[in-house]
Amino acid sequence: MAISSLYPSNSLLNSLFPNPSSTYFETLKVYLHDGLNSPRRRRRRTSGRFAVSSSHSNPKILKSNRRSRFGRRLSPYDSDNENEAIDDDDDDDWVDDDPGPGYDDDDKLKHKSKAATNGNGGSMYSRMGRKQKIINGNGKVMLDRNDYTGVYQTSNAKGKEKEAGKSSKNKYRHLLEEIDVDEKWFPLLDYLTTFGLKDSHFIQMYGRHMPSLQINVTAAQERLEFLMSVGVKNKDIKKILMRQPQILQYTVENNLKSHVAFLSSLGIQDARIGQIITATPSIFSYSVENSLKPTVRYLIEEVGIKTSDLSKVVQLSPQILVQRIDNSWNARYRFLTKELGAPRDNIVKMVTKHPQLLHYSIEDGLLPRINFLRSIGMHNSDILKVSTSLTQVFSLSLEGNLKPKYLYLVNELKNEVKSLTKYPTYLSLSLDQRIRPRHRFLVALKKAPKGPFPLSSFVPTDESFCQQWAGTSVDKYLAFRQRLLLKDLAKKYERS
């Protein structure tokens, strides 16, 4: 029997099945013969649409034991009753019409798609018309746009999600090539890129502490915003995460707040807390009660740091809170006592002024500089005076700093080494920006004192120097210094 004789006025059917020899046409013939003559189906003929309960004629591959959210067994076929909508937990709905070569009806292949539901938990179709699936000539489900607006909206939303997923994959394609990235990480990665982090940074974070990239983006945002609220600068977030990615896992209430409160208890001003966190983000990985407070007690009771100086010490070197102070203090105390005969009070003054002393290597840092000062004619007592007054002398480069300043002191300024014990600050000043320009400026003005050039002229500010020593304006001196720097730079290029 021809299709047109059954539905002579159904132009939609003719457009859907232009090829009468298709597999779907044969399926349709069976369906028409077995099902459409039932009383229920005959009552629906006037609807103007051709509806089928399933896109596959074999009910075995549909889940037959499905139950509604009320525990009621569901039919393997679609229902008009909105109370029998498929549960959210049941993902089986439609299966592909062509399961592929080698498929047997007994094979338990199930192709899943989420059942669409409205805000009340019922079928999205229940308020918009009878739930139907229409098959086109290619065997694909086609829905009427007028009756199934909600379905198209859901489809569009899913389409946008897919596009966003593709966009993220394309954005992080280089990262995906280097490490195993879960798509669930993309929102966090997107957020962290606002702080300047790139693929190379994520790779380093992954290597240091992979779980930090698994944090929920909302939790990460809460923690980083708290850090910025206590003074950490936006531009320093990247630096902190590179050094301590675990910070994304530290909760605000149980970790971050307690550590900030601890720093405040030391007398550190709120304006400086952000700087300390930036310098030592690992502080959050140490217990306040079991690690940080005992360290502070050791500094006061064993080393001898005054309580009033404690905040200054921590601000100068926040790393002192996370270092094994007992080992570093005892080793350096023994070394300086033996090498220079330094009394305990002198060593405590050194640590108070320059707590970085506890971080310097004895063999590669302290000893070579002591030997250099000895080599230029200083005695241990002189070295002790210089190092107590200017402890950062142990941080200065030998070749790039100490030696050039010594040579300029004796060759150009005509001074003796013993003058350094009275003005050790000379060793901390810039040779190019302070010492040489002021010396040459006074020589050019013919105001340089005869004999050894006074080191005291290098100590004041530019304004005081011009007023007390040069008797001229600051602008004139700065212009001279700029010309001198350009000449020196040109000579360096000629030599190179």
C-alpha cells in the first residue's frame, strides 16, 4: 500500500521520505501495518504529524527496568503522562538508529543523553504540547520549532557549552600537550590568567603541587581576594603562586586569617603585612602554634633579640620565621666568635641590623669577605667594627663592589684603609652614582680639600652635599653627574 494513499494530504511525510526504498521506509511500513490501525492511533490521525514512540523498532535495547522518581516502573516507550518523566539519574533515552556493523540485538549497547526537564522536575514538553519525536528522511530526530521552543533553548545552551569547551581547549592547547589537564580546571585557569599567569606558569605549578590546580575557582578567588585585602599587590599574586601554589588550598578561616593575626601580634603594621607575605608565602605552610611562635621565642630567649626590635627583624628578613634558627644561629655565633673574637652583644647587634646574616653561607659568604678585609690591611678588631656597624658588608660582591671601592679609596681619594673603620658606610654607597660624581664635581669646582678626600662628604643627601660642600644648586650637580655617567658608559663601550 502506498504511503500517499494512507496520508494523501501529508506533504511533510512525503518530504521526509523521498526515497521509498530506504530502510526507514520499510520500518515505517511495519509500523503502519501493526500500529496505526489501533483505535488509539486512529484517533490521532487528524493531528497532521507522524509520531513514533521510538526511533528504533527493537524495544530490547531500551532500558526496560526504568522507574520514575516515585519508584513506579516506566514503559520502554514514551508516555504522554508528565508524571512519568524520566528521572535525572537515568541517562538512557534514545539510541542510534544504526548501531554499526557487527551489532547484535542481544548486545547491550546503550547510547546516553540527558532527559530534559523543566524547573518543576517534569518534562520540558509537558507544558508545550504532547511529547513526540519526528523522524526525517535521514533517520534523525526532528522537532517542530513552534511546539518545542524549550527544547531548542536547551539545545542552544548545550551548543554554547560545547563551543566554550572547544574554545578553552584551543586556548590551552599547548598546556594540554605538556601536562594532563582536566577540563574541570579551565575555570580556575581562566581566573588565574587575570593575574598574568600563562601556560609555562601552570606547568611549573603542576610540577610543584598538582592538587593546587584542582581547586574550585570560587574558593581560589576567595583566598586570593583575602590576600589582596591585607596588602598583597595584584601584580605579586603570580610571584606568590609560582613559589607557593599550595596557597590556593589554604582556607581563609582556618589558615590565612590566623597567620595574618600572628604577624600583627609581633607589632608589624598592616601596611607591611602584604610585603611579608609576598616575600615569604611559605609562612602559611607552618603551624602558628607549633612552629612560628616557638621560633619567635627562640629569637628572644636564646639569640637575645629585644622584643621591641622583633618587628623590625621580621620585616628586614621574613625568612627568619621559616628557617631553622637554632642551627643557623649556633653555627654563625661559633664562627664569628672564633674567627674575629666577636662578643655575643656584637653578634646580636649584627643580627638585629641585618638578620639576613643568618642566611649567608659561612664558607662562601662570610669567610671570603673577612679574608678580603684582612688582605687590604685590616685587623680583626677593625673588621669587627666594620661588620658590626655595616653588617651588610657580608652581602656585597667582592669583584663588583668591595674591590673597586677599595681601589678608588686609595688611588683617587688618597685615603688609608683605616678610614673605613670611621666611615664604613663608604662601602655601602654606589661608586658610579655617589662616590665618583661627588668627588669629580668638587674637583671640577676646585673645591676639593687638599690631602685625603673626606669620606664624610659622601654621606649626606644631594641637597645637603650641594649646600655644605659644593655651594651650588642641586640641578647643576645632577646635570654634571649625568654627563659623567654618559662619558663613563661610552668608555666602557669603547673597551668592549
